[in-house]
Amino acid sequence: MRYVTFVVKPLDGAFHPVGTRLAADASVTREAIHRFDPMEDGTVAILASISGDLDRYEQILADSPEVLDHAVSGDGQGYAYSRIEMNAFTEYLVSQQGELELVLDMPIEVDDVDGGYRMTFIGSEEAFVRADYDPPDGVEIEIEKMGDYHPEAERLLDALTDRQREILRAAVDEGYYDHPREAIHEDVAERVDCSPGTVGEHLQKVEKTVFGALVG
């Protein structure tokens, strides 16, 4: 069984008008999409993890004519449910789920800076060869990584918070775990926009979670 992780980016700032409004407001952050379910009426229901000013997040949803229903819960961090009208990109995602002989692994990570999505598909090598990755106009797709799929590793990552996964990914990319070490907390902190002390605290929690699961 194989996996491929794609980074899907909009060339004009966002995939959907609601995403444009959310990305433009610095007080709210979309972190990941945990469910993306097409409805019989041609709309799509989305469950996303969010952070920041959740009252402001709910207000943006309420003021968006494309949002037909919504609910927000949490304090500082939480979840948002929304049912929205489809556009070209959401229709593309729905069609891909129906046409590709692949499974979309959830959650979909959201880059709230450039509006991109990080999406991982799972399937056989033959299914990936047959897959059509032709995106709609205004969308760019890059293959970030691929390899053999190990679900036990995915379960370990599921035990981490979105912020912990972000800091862990930055630490790996910067060389914090290389030998010899090529990065320190300050390097990772600059990448994820927080203090070095916060990086250290998060990495300690990550290591405790992962190693505890391995030997528990």
C-alpha cells in the first residue's frame, strides 16, 4: 500500500470565497479539515479545527452568503461546522473522491497563509498510476512526498495536536533531529512564529506522547 502527499495551492489566494475572508482576518486561523462530505442538495458539509477569536470566526461564517448553515464551538481552539455552496474547486474535490481509486486520508491540513491544502491519498501503486491529477484552472498541485503507507505511524501523529504536528514537522525540516544536529529551538521558533521556549515545551510533549505510545 502506497501514499502520496500533495500540496494543493490556489493561484488567486483561496479556493472558496469563505476561505478568502477567513484568510484575510488575522484573528482567526483554519488549521485542518476533518470532514468534507457532499450533500444530496449539491452543497458540501465541512468540519474544521480552528483557533483564535472563535466569535469572530462565527461572525465571518454568518456574514457569508455562501454559508447555508454553521456552528462553532470552543474557546481559543475549537471546531467549526459549515455547509457551503460548491464552487469549481469544491466540485473538483468531490469528483476526485468519486473517480480516483484512492482513499483521501483525513485530516486535510490548511496553510492559512497561502490558502493551500496538504492532502494525502492512499492506495495501490497501480491506482496511483491510473489516477488523473489534472487540476481545475487556478489551482496548482505539487507532490510533496510519497512512499509506503504505515498506519501505525499515522495513529501516533493523530495523538498530537495540530500545533504539535506543525512544530514537529518544522523541527524535522530544519534538521533539529539530524546527527549532527543542524538546528536549535531558535531556528524552529522562527519557522513557526513562536518563542524558543514554546518550541521546547511542545517538542517535549511530542516526544513524551510518541515514545510513551511506543513502549506503553
